[in-house]
Amino acid sequence: MKSQITYHARVDTGAKSCSIHTEEVIIEDAADSMEDNVGKSVRIKLKNKKDDSEWVEAKINRLVRVKTSERAEKRYGVSLILARNDVEKEVSVTLTDRSEMIYPLLLGRNYLEGDFVVDVGLPHP
């Protein structure tokens, strides 16, 4: 599914996939076990730093174990369409609370691959 919300994103070439801030996640017929929710429909409330928000629907297509600087955690993965200028891709995105992060969207290698070159020598804006 494609959202109409715009984001300031952080590029992370060390991340395999993208990650997006989710305000709320509602799983249809949710099970107690995260593993049992894979394959189910989900409604996701997305929100950017400007407080624009939108509900999107997707299907949980995987469960991912993510290692952060603080801990390892399990996250749901869904397919979303992300667009930047003329590059539009459907990619797997993990759902997480990024409210304490500067960037609500992290772009991983699955979005960057084949279309972007990262120049680490450029100054950060």
C-alpha cells in the first residue's frame, strides 16, 4: 500500500530493510503470539514529525528479529510502496515506535539497492 505522507528519512546502508514509525497497529483476529499473526491483515497508523497521520492497510508478511544499539526485538514486516522523486518501490518495512528518533523513516538497502549511490563524504544537512 502507498501512503501519501511525506517524511524526512535517514539512510542506513547497514540496515537490510526499511523501518517506519507506527503510532498504532491493529491486527485482524490478533493472536497472542507474534508468530501466529504473520499472514494476517493489519491496519497501521503512520505519522510523520509534522503530525500528519494516515491509516494504511497491509498484510503482515514476516516477523523480523532486529538488533538495535539497546537490545534485540521482534518486529512485524509489511510491504509498503515508498517513493522519492521518480523512484517508487514496494519494499518490506518493519513496524516500530520511532517517536524518540529524529527520523520516523529509516531507508535500508532494500530500498536503496539499484537506484541510489551513497556518498559518505558529503556533509550532513
